[in-house]
Amino acid sequence: MEIFFTRHENKKHTISCIRNDGTQTWMQCDDFFISHDLMHYAVETSLAYKSAFYGMLAGGVSITDFELPKAQRKFQLTPEAIITEHLVNLLTIEMAQGKLDDFYKVLAESFINNDNTIIPPPLSNHQLETIRDLYSKLIQQWYDLPAGEKMILHFEQEK
């Protein structure tokens, strides 16, 4: 699947995905969602997740369906999607406020506070740094992108 992040000036940006079968999904969004979805990309590709946000999009879920209240969604979040959302949220906080003193402790607490049925994944320091480094490169690439231009990323689906 190809993912297009299009920068616009004086209007909302666009995120669009063209699946391998040629179908597509897209939405207009602000800077927050660009940053959030780039963090999703960094987490999911660094950890080789195939059924989180981008995997679900690749499988046919519409990007705008994620904005619906849970009761109105026609899909269930996968365990990978839930894990990814916790990671994305904490890493986004880090990017805004500085590194957490004990990332793993805060991650474990976020799972306990929100969903006792899922156990946080064991992440190595190397994996965490890989995610952080990739996100830093992606967000810089976004900031450097001129208005009207597209940043194109590829997401490999399961065969």
C-alpha cells in the first residue's frame, strides 16, 4: 500500500492510501493527525506489525471509520492496533515534552489503566530507539515538504 501525506497551505492537509488492489481511502487532517499517523508508521514498520492501523487500512477499513464512536464502527481493533495506539500516544507525549524517565513503567501503567486484557509488549531499548529515530526522520521530512507536495511511504501487507 502507498500512503500519501500531502501538505497544503491555508487549508487542511490530506492523508490518502492506495491499497494494492487499487482501492483507496483518504481524509483531510490537521498537523496533529499528520504527526500522529507518522508515529503510527514508525511504530508499525519498526515492529513489523501487520494488523494495526495501517494493516487495517490495507485490509479495507476506511481511514474515516476510525473517527466514529466505537459503537458505530463496523470493525474491531486488533490487539496490535490497541498496543500500537498506546505506544503512539506515549511516544507522541515524549516528542512534545521530552523522554519519559521510565518509558516501560508508564507503558505498563497505561495498559493497566485502559485495558487489563492486553499485556504490553516487551520492547528492547534498540526497538524503542529505532522507532524514535524513524519518527524524527519522517517528521523532519514532513516539515521540509513544500506546500502542494506529497510525501510517499510504503506499507508492506501480509501476502
